[in-house]
Amino acid sequence: MAKRNNSSGVAGCLNQEDISDHSDETEHSKNTFSKSSDSNDLIDLSDSNEEKTKVNSSNMRQNQGRKTSESDGDSHQKLQRSLSKSGDQGEDSKEPLGSKTEKPNREVPDFMSSDNRVLDKKLQGADGYLYEDNRSKVKGPDPDYLRKEKDGQFPDGSHREKIPMDMGAHHSRTKEEVLPTRSPVGPLDNGERCLGVNIDLLKKIDPARPMPQLRPSFDHVVLVEVSTVGAGFVPTPYKGRPADPWNQDFVKMPHSQHNLYESNLSFSGTKWRWNVITKALRKKMSCAHDIEKAIKSYNKKYERQWKFDALDSFFTSLKDGERQYYLTSVIPKMAELALQLPIICPKPIPMLKKGQQRAITMSQQQVACLLCNAFFCTFPRRNATQGNSEYATYPSINFNRLFDEENSSKREKLRAIFCYFAQVVDEMRTGLVTYERRKLAYEPKKWSKSQAKFTKFHVSSEGTIEENGKRMLQVDFASPIVGGGVLGSGLVQEEIRFLINTELIVSRLFTEKLDNDECLLITGAEQYSRYAGYCRNFKWTESMKDSTPRDAWQRRCIEIVAIDAIRFRDTREQFTGASIDRDLNKAYCGFQVNPSFSQQNAAVATGNWGCGAFNGHPKMKGLLQLMAAAEARRDVAYFTFGDHAMMRELHEMHLFLEDHFTVGQLYTCLKKCCKSKEWKMMSSFYDELKSKLEISKM
């Protein structure tokens, strides 16, 4: 069988075992990490005392406004050159991170080249079909895919008619081809792989758009000095009055004066945990065991429970030069960056708590510093996993679960994460990233009275959200615990997006579990890696430079919105009024435009949200997203990830609705249909709905 190279993007077929870690991280109370060690010589007071008084203490700051040479294209080339001399730190390693402007010319190393990651030059959709790159013939369905088909149920969990094996030649448009404004509905063997309006006609984010001045407010915390934000400069961290809160409203920082250890030995007394961390991270780490030893030295409670098999396997799998580069160059610089936390992040970071509308804007340097601390597992009070623990409603942030049980998927995850760290410690990024928690208005949306008309629509059976939806509002098919199993064993759409746009992971530090009327919008998170495959077939392929333009706040024009669909145990549950309202409101919460941040109504780039393991009906989810986008006045680019039948049916449904029906009329018809039993599992769902809509117009 030909080697599989999934080009379907970060969505596709889901297997139950592949998403168990993603679907509900709140079940991590069952994790064995919750057990405590019987023979600790140090007790972590920050894990044992539930309440501490607030203490304000002086904190260090440092002006970090030095100009870097981040043209970001040059940055990427310098990373590639720097990797070739494995272990060659030289005098550069003594300079403050993020201050370098020039690098000596170096050759691109083999291990960071895509040529070294042997991939089959075939195109494969999530439908399991392998296509030759010359678009001349179909190789036929992948046998693994056929084994997963059962009684009309496809690997993505949907129930629909199976696609004929002789569907015609695969077609991929070249740059020279001119797309028509609208593609006709035609037979599946006519070579069409997209329908609707030309995707280039959909509205994109304009980097030159007028924006209000960046300034902190009650509901927008800015962690940098706004006067230092500019192209090519690392913004200076906030220089205001230092504070050291230790409560539920702010991130409990590793360097806090409240983060204490008390030794079991009577002569040792109480220890400031940051001193233990500093001493451990300044030691030479020449192998995975040294990293393990350092991390366990300030996490004594978990010394017997935490395993580092995956990290050890990752380093063992590398070639000598690559392993030497990471251990002698990248890891020491990561440790150095982590220990600059009191200087780089002196301002308290608020928690984005349930029921609040609040945003945090920080520099990419601050993101990198926080993620380095997450890698070295320094964040206190975030390791307990039982249901009644302090952070039971928050995601995990320390990387210990990623280092645990060894498997090939975790090795690929670590490749993507180290690709990020290698880039930022070599050439610090100079932009900003905004993390915004949103909540719908207190008054429920009256969907039955909506007069909104359906907007422009493009649907494609090929392409990806992140590649073909550039400068659009890109949907993350999220878990209510943002990031899902990205730091565990999960590896589906959300986890892959968090791996390749690694700055998304820091949202797990401060974002509480999303409620039914909430979402998380992240603006400015760069993409650092390319990949192939999906789930257990996921492969990191190479590092990449992100050339997406920046807006006036120096954020990449990349908007990613995390919205979580309902996970149905019984597929019939989604055909109830309550389920329709919930997912419709959730999608609208993510799609609505926030004028206070000068957000544009760029098109939504999405796909089969909440389908597969969450048992969502693709036709229903597609329809609900069209309705929410219409209400938010946004166009839609929809990617079916290889499902040609879904592409055609959704396009036909949109043609039927536009200019003839409003969102309110469709909503009313849907609610009435929910009272009917015979239509709920019918493959002709759209036909039945059309019939009822036509009757309602009479």
C-alpha cells in the first residue's frame, strides 16, 4: 500500500481512541498523578495551603526594547542555518535572548529539511482516497479506510451514502487558472472540487485597517508598555508598580514569594521554590534523564509518579547531530529564557474566568517565556488532577503528561514543539498576541425573528482551514477545555492546530472551561510547523516561516476562534430544540464581530464542526454555522475534508436558501421539524427540510 500523506488539513476521520484525551480533559481527575508520594523530603506549601494573604512585593523589570532583525523571513532562514552546527553556542549564548541581530552564514541542516522526512508525493483526502500528484488517476480507497467503514458510518462519525469508487480524476487548481465567480452544481465526475463563489472574493482581514490605540482597560489587560510596540522591536514588559497576588483571580507564578517548600528535615526549614528551580535549570542537561532530574527536584511530590519515557524516546530517535543541537543549544537557551520570567512577566496575569468578558494582550517574547516554564513544569498548583482540586476546571499547563508514556504520536508532537522553541530562542519574535474570552449578551438571541439573509458561500472538498482560509476567522473545533489533549495523547483537529500554532498553548494557563455561551478568540498566533497526516498518522514535516502581515498592534492577521460543540452520546439528541439553540448560540458567539477591538467581519473558515467522535450530524452542523455566520454578516468558506457528497449537498442547500429565506424562517422550520420523529436519521435531511420550507412559504 502506498504511504499515506493526508492533505486534508486539521480535520478528518476520528477514532474513539484517538480523541479520548481531547474530548473531556475534565476527566483528568482519574489520572494517577493525583496520588502523592509517600517519601517526600520536600513538601510544596503552595500545593498544601488553600488560602494565602495577598502580599505586594517589589518585582524586577528590564527594558527589553532592543531592535531585532525579525523580518520573519530572515528569521526563518537563520534558524535553518543555525541548526547545521549542532552544539555550537559560541559567545552568542551569553547574550540576552531576543537581542541578536546578525548570524553567521550556515548551511541548512538535513534534519530540518522536508527532504529528510520522506513523504509520498500523493494527495490524500480524509475520504481515504489516494490521488496522484499529476491528477491523472485515482488509486482507489485506502484499505485501512475500508476496514473502518461499517453500515454506512464513515470514520468521521457521519452517516451518509458512500461515495462511488470511480468518482473521477482528482483536480487541484493551479495559479494560472482563473476561477469563475460561481461554480455550477454538476456531477461528481466533472473534476470540480469546489463550489459556490470564488474563495478570493470572500472578505479577508485587512492589515491596514484603522484600529483604536492599544491601551489597557478593566477588561483588556496589556502586559507590555504600549509606547514600545513597533515593527522590528521586542516590546518592553510592563513597568508599573509590581504586585505579587496569590489568589484565584491571577496566575500563580513560579517566582512568587508565596511559592514555598517546607523540608521534612528539621534543620532545613522553609525554602523559596524559585531558588530551587533556578539552581536546577542552571545545571547542564546533556540527556533526557538530566531534564527529568531537574524537573523532579522541584516537583518532589510527583517524583515517583511522573515518567519521562516519551521525552527519552524522542531524543533517542534523533540523529546524533540533531540531538546534540537540541541538548547543547536549544535546551540551555530555553532554561535561560524560563529564568527571565520575573523580568519578562512582572505584571500579574489575570485568569479568564467563566462568565467574564476579558482579554489579555502580551508579547510573543512573554508567550515564549511562559511556555518555557510550562516545558520545565514550574507552574505551581497545576499538577493536582482530582475533581475537587483548585484548578479542576482549568486545562493542564505543565508538560509532564506529554513526557509520560512513549508512543510515535508523542514523538511527532515533541518535534513540532521543539521546532517552535528552536525558532524563538534563536530569533525572538517581536509581535503581540491577544487572548480574548467572549460571552453572549445576557438577553437570549431571538432567532425566530432574525431577518438576516444568507451570505456568500464557498465550499470545497479539498484544502485546509489554515492554508486556504488565510486571513479569515478560522474555527478551532474545540473541547470546552481549550487545547483538548494537546499535552496528552489527543491528536485531532484542535490538538494539531495548537501544535503548529504553538503560541495557542499558553491560553491553557489562564482560560477556564468554556461555558455554553462562551468562546475564546486568539489573534496573532503564528504558525511554526508544517505537517502531514491526522490522528495516529500525524507527522511533523518541517519548520516554516509565517509571512502573514501584521496589523497596527503588531499582531499577525490570524484569528482563531475556539468553539466547542455538544458531544452527543445519542445522535438523536441533536435534533431537539435545546441542542439547536445551544450550538447555534455557540457558533454565533464565535462569529460575532467585536467593535471594541476593531474586528472586521472577515469570512469564516470552517468545516465539519463537532462531527466524528462528538457524533454531530454534518448536515445539521453545516446548516447551523451558515445561520450563525449570516447573523454575524460574515461570508463562509467551508472545507468538507474529502467529502464530495457533503460539498455538493451543502452547496445546493445554500443555493436554495439564499435570496429566498431568512435565518429566522429556517430556524422556525427547524424547530418545527424537531417535533417530527421520522426525519431525524434520514439521509435526505436537506430534501425534507426544503419541502417543509416551501410549504411554509405558501
